Amino acid sequence: MPKPIIPAPSPLANLRDLGGIPVDGGKIRTGLVLRADDVATTTAEQVAELVEAGLCTIIDLRSADEAERTGRGPSADHPVQYLALPLTDSMDAPPELAGQLLKSVSSPEQVGQWYARIFVAQKEALVRGLQAVANSPGAVLFHCAAGKDRTGLFAAALLAVLGAEPEAVVEDYARTQARLPEVYRRMGLTELSGGYDIPVDHPVLAAHPAAMRSMLATLDSRAGGAAAVLRSGGLTSELVGRLRRKLVQPVPAQV
């Protein structure tokens, strides 16, 4: 299957702030933690705007081969802390990934089970990423290629640690669905239906809510939940406290 071309720089299609998501005791503060598709291929102007708005740290969840293909992009021109935190050994473009998984993955629930396997296998890496969020002097942006799978896992880890309800995690994940056509266009994947003979709503390509529900349910039934998995990967109460102090805006007391 052909490799995707490396597209010309264009603004991010799946950039969003986790601010406002309800968590235990309050909601996430705005402007401190962002998720996105591939920052390496955005424009210099957008990176400059993000830095001006307070971006201090980028967590790159892409595999080593992906990072080598496009590098850091324009963020390398700014004094931004960079953490390479690959959650997969190798992951090519979504059509190629779908081609590998097409025979074994036919439902969003199976995608969620695949997510759960990655989550457990990469629990130590996820905790290192959470440490980077807590240690950053300002805003943090985490990203992969599409901002869907690995980015979705990291967002789920952070939200679980902060005590978000499962449906809040699912809702955040599913917001990517409407953005996927533009995401895939940015990635140079313009023939997802006819050219690659893979339907655009294939569970591996889509962001079905059922996929994230399945991951959370799988972790609950097999490992005691996402937070328990992370504790077995090194998450401490001290780190949780630092994350909460930095990120959680308390709900005002009722009078």
C-alpha cells in the first residue's frame, strides 16, 4: 500500500483545549492542556500563536519512524520543551494501519480492546507523560498523527487520573469524528474510500464513541480501571496531587 505524501504545512485540524471538561471536584482549567493532530506539519504562524498563548511543552506520541519522517516542524524554532513519548513501536498512516487490522478488527468494541492493550503495555510511558504535564511551567500540548488513537489514549489517562466520569472521556474522544476528513486531508490521505478500498467509517479510521467505552470497560473488567493501571505503572498520589493543583478549577462552594 502506498505511503502518504508529506503534505505542505497547514493549520491543525484537530486542535482543542481540554479546558472545561468536568472532573472530580471541578473542571479542567482553560489554556493549560491541549490535544492535537500532527504539530510537526502545522504552520510556523500557528506555532508562534500557541507559544504566545503560553505553550511550554509538547508531548509527541508518534512512533520513532513517524517523528523521523517529519521532524518537530516549526516548534523546533521556539524554546519549547519537547518530550518524545512513542506509544507504538511503529504506526503508519491510517489506511495502512487499517489494512493490517482489517481482518481482525470489525467493530468499535474491538478497537477499544486494541486501545486497552496499548494502554496497559504503555502504562509507564503514560505516567511519564503525566509527569511532564505536571512539571511544565505552562501549557502542554500532546499529539500524534491524527490526534485520535494515541492522543485519545493519553487524554483518557489524564482525565481518568483527574476523576472524570467515563462519559466525559468518551465525549472528548468522539469530538474527533467530525474533524477526521480535514485531518486525513492534512495527512495527504485524499483517497480513503475509493483509492484504498477502505470505507471512511471503518472502525479503525473513525472515532466511534463505542471504541472508547469499550476501552474503559475492558480496563475496568481486567485491570481495575484506567487509574489502577497507571498506578501499577508508577503513578503516585503525589503526582495526582500536583496534576490536580495545576489543572483543576474547583467548583465554587454552594451558599
